[in-house]
Amino acid sequence: MRCTEEYKTILGSYMLREEANHWWKNARQRLGAGGMVITWEMFKREFW
């Protein structure tokens, strides 16, 4: 794909952001976060 270095950076950061957003939505469903606050301890136990 031919594009400028600046555009590569913009596109790359967009792709990473969307991937992270998708991952977080799935993680919240797994944790059962229906309005529940996810603490740092819960996060570490699940993902560390």
C-alpha cells in the first residue's frame, strides 16, 4: 500500500485503537461488568 509516513502512522494508530476497543468490550462481557466497577485487582487477576 502506497501512502505517506504520516498517513501510515494515522492508519496504524486507528487500527490499534479499534482492536483495543474490541478487546475491551469482550473483556467486560467476560467479567460480567453490567454496570459493575472493574477494580484494578480484578483486572490484574484476569489479565496478568
